[in-house]
Amino acid sequence: MDQSISAVIGAVIFASFTIGLAESIGAIPFIVIVGIVIVLMSIDVVELIKERWNYHNSNRSSK
């Protein structure tokens, strides 16, 4: 659970920083790259949360 919370907090901080940076630079290629990186990071965080959720639910049902 702690790892999931840390991942979400880190993702929000990273996304806000890179979006602000992309906005201040204003170059279209950089904005596209930042968008792709944020999408990939979001997918990774969602997969981590699903993995942790399945792990916790499988331990509960085996008891």
C-alpha cells in the first residue's frame, strides 16, 4: 500500500513539474515528448496499483 501511495504522489509531482516546464519552453516537440512520458508513467502506476491490489486480495482469500 505504501508503494502505491508513493507512486501516485511521485507521479503527480513529476507530471506537474514537466507540464510546467513544457509550458514555459513552449516547443511543440518537447510538449509531445512530455505528454508521451506522462502517459507511459500513468500506465506504469496503474499497473503497479493493480498488481498490489491483486496481491493483497490473493493473500486474504488464502487465509
